Amino acid sequence: MKPKISNKLLSSYALMRELYDNKKNMKEVISNFILFLLFIKRIKIFSIEDVKEGFCKEFNFDIPISVIKICLNLLKKKNIIKKENKKFILQEKFSLEFDIKKYEELDVKNTFFLKNLLIYLQEFDNKLTLENVTQDLCSYLLDREKISQDKIEKISSFLLRNSSNLELYNTFTKIEEGVLLYSGITYTNMSEVGIWNNKLTIYLDTEVLLDSYNYNGDTYKKQFDEFWQLISEVNKKKKYIELKYFSTKFDEIEKIFDYIDNSFNQNIYLQKEAFLTIKSKCKKREELIIEKARFLKYLTSKNITKENELQLTEDNYHNNLISEEKISYYITNKQLEREKIETIFNDLNCINLLRKGKKATEVEKSKYILLTRNSKTLSISYEEFQKQESTVLTVNFDTMITILWFKLNKGFGNPENISSLKSISKAQFVLQNMIKRRVKEVMIELQNEDIEKETIEYVIADIKSKESTTLSKIENLCLEDDEIQEIEMYDIERIINEKLRKDEEKNIVEKKLEDSQKDNAILKSELKILKDKEQKRKNKNKKIIIFIFIVIGIMIMCYGYYYKDKYANIYTYLGFIIALFSSFYNNIKSCIKKLI
């Protein structure tokens, strides 16, 4: 029996987290749930099947039979129950008032949280009910494929918007951490909690390799580092887990660097963040070689090694998963590119060949697994193999970290240990991907428009600037914030019209400046002509004045010479000349002023 999704399920998750705080042991927590079930159902004689069915009906839990057996044996050792004729009998009465009250209290808090979420989501769809919202939130927490991307984005936005509301935040945190505990129960063997003794080789997909060196942003880098830290703890005494990557992933990385190299001096939009990060780290094209060497050296330092894929041969062909029929199906029905589909099937096939076709239902016992965050790879792996053939070939970060966290019995003492599993972190992932998706859509729209190159470059620069600014403060944003909405509602035509308006304004200013410069040039030219004329006039007048003085001087000398015999005394002669010159001076002075 599959559990029904309801508010009861959320309260059960929260109670599991609450009990874990007190018990600090998942076996104790589940054992307490069993006693709680017996108490509220007033059951004294029961079977394992009764407990499993009761968990489904009362708590909406689908607990594995193996886990129930372990917990019943624990209760049996404590003499709380005994076994007779394949039935279990409750021997003592226990006071569970705290658990019942706590369950009821959590139920009230969860309902309050759900009503707030409902009010928020009804802003977008007023037909939603509390039942709808409960279903969506459970799907959101359990990573089920029953919820649309649009709902994921809106729930994520609600969580980010209310991250500072302690009442709502703490309520949700209890539910979320309860889900983590519940997931751990379903993923791992309860008898081996705290122990990892299985050899496992994890093959890293291309994006995961890029995440490790912070090429895809801080959020993904932090997620990888938490994963790496857990791997290191598993390998403390003995190397149980190895990290590798196929040579095809190395080829993909080579192609990334080659593409950046070939387009280094071109203004080409690089869709993936890793491309932009790599290019931004290299001021010159020649530095790409050094950057790639640093990246590969880093992988080696983390003991992440390259391995060639197994090739299909006559001996292993019976384990082949690839068929033209499957590839054609995804090309036709899912509108996926052949090259991408072939790459995905090749990766899955390599994992299956390494296992020699042996099926694996548990990640930790699978021996070989592909770690990826490529949604198409995960979807095909689930649809084609996990769902139909009950074999796990891939795992995402959330599941892998949850398994490691639960197996190592990490607990919640240090929240930083599991920050990448928190829905607040996931919500930031969702918003980040939403922004990138919208930017990519804008780029595709641009390619289909008949727009001149200069305008395309302007639009690219504009939206990339907005994307960069928004991603830099994603931790403090939610869906309704202007920065997010500006990208989500980005209108190419509006931006182009804005550019045309700015260009027109710029042209007007430049025209005015040009006209002003022309006027200034004319004025300067006219002023220069006037100055030249004035200078010529002054030079001419100076010549006239000099000429007049010379003429007067000659006349005085002649006049004096003529009368020198009459006035023989030299002093008398000089006095005469001075007196004569003085008589002319005022007339000469007046004449000079007029000339000047």
C-alpha cells in the first residue's frame, strides 16, 4: 500500500525529526513510531504486515519491511514486546502523551505553514486548495516528477521570501529534515547505519567536474565540497569510494576550452556559465592552456582520475543497452538531439558493462554509478532502466549526499554539513536555473530575429549584465523581486526600442555639438580676420606716424639751418628748435590718436 499524500504525512516527517532530537538513533525513532501506532490504534497483538499497513494509514509512511523487522527486534530485546506464533504481543503500557501532544502541535504548525503557502500560491492561481498545495509541497520535498517546473519555482520563491520568518522557517525545517531522515531509511540498510563497507566507483559527469573547480558558480561548488567532505570521511581508514570520469568527459572538457579559444576575440554569447567563468579567468588567449592545466591538476589532487570506457565486444554485447529503437524514440517523442541521446545512452551503457549486466537496486551496493545533475540523463535512466528493469545506473547530488549523510549517521548537530540538502539552497538553485533558462531563451529569440549585429551585441550585453548582477545576490532574492522579474519579463523589442531612443538622443546631442563646433569655428575664423585687419591697420598707421616724424624732423632741421647765421649762438639755436617742435607736438599728438 502506497501512502496517501496529506498534511498527516508532513506532521509525521516533523515528528520523526523531533523524536530524532531526543533519541539520536533512527532505530529508536522508528521503534517509538511503532509504539505510537500501537497506542493510538489500541493494538496489543499484531504482525509485521499490520505495522507496515498502520504506518501507511496513520502516518503516510512507506517503511520497508526490513526496517520494521530491525525495530521490532529492538523492542523485543527491551522486553517491550514478545513474539508468539508469528505474532507480536505488547507486554507493557507506555505513556506516550508527549508524542501525541507533540504530533498535534506539529499538525497545527504545519497547517499554518500550508495556509500561508496557499495564500501565496493563490496570487497566481485562485483555484488552488489546501489539498492541492499539500500534494505539491510533498512532491517538492520528495523530488517527485509529479510537479511542474512552474510550481517548483513558485514554492522556491515562497521559501526564499519567508526565510527570515522564524515561525514559518522553523516549521518547514522540521518537515524538511524529517524528509531527509525518511529518505535515509528508504535508501539504506538500517542495520548498517554508521558503517560504509562497500566498494563503490562513482563516475562524475562533465558538469560535476566543472562544479568541482567552481566553474559553475559558488552554489554548485559548495554542493560538491559537501559531497567531497562526506567521501573523505568514508575513506578515512580505507578507500571504499573512488571518483573517476570517462575519457569522453575529458573530450567534452577539451571541446569547451577549444570553443573558447576559437571564439576568444569574438563577441559571442556563451550560454553556459562555465564557458563565461573560464573566459573571464583568462585575459589573453594564451592563458587558456594554463587554466586547463590548473583544472586537470586540481582533479588529480582530489584523486579524481580518468578512465577509458569499456568497448562493446562479442563477449559483453549481451549486456548492451543501446539500440536504435530507443534512440529514435527519444528523438521523435522527446524532441532531443541525436548526439545528446547517444551520449546519454553511451554513459549508461558504460556503467552497465562495468557491472557486467548485474542489476543493482541500491546505490551503495551498485559497485559502479554515474553521478550527474543532467535532468535528461536522470530522466532516461529512471524511465528506461530503474522503472522498467529495477536497476539504478545514475544518482543525483541530493540522493548521493543523503545516502552518505545517513550512512555516516551525521545528524543535525552541525547544519553546515547538509546545507546543500536544505530547500533554501535548492530554492536558490531553482531561481538560478530559472534566470539562466530565460537568458538562454532570449538568446534563441535573438538568433531568429532579423536584427543588425550592433543591436544584437547591445541586447546581449544588457541581459548578461542583469544576469550577472542578479546571480551575485541570489541568496537574498525571491520570485517577486524586481531583479528577477526584470529578467523573467525581459522584452527584446522593448530593449531594442530603448536602444533606438538612446541612439536618437545621442545623435541629437552629437548634432548639437557638431553644429556648435561649426559655429565656434566660424566665429574663430571671423575673429581671426578682424584681428588680422586690425593688425594691418595698426602697422600702416605706425608707418605713417614714423613718416610724419621724419618729415617734420627734416623740416625743422632745414628751417634751423636756414636761420643759423641769424642766430649764431648754438644754445639759442637749440632753444629755437625745441620751441618750434613743441608748437607742432599737440597737433601731431591729436593726429596720432585719430590714426590709431
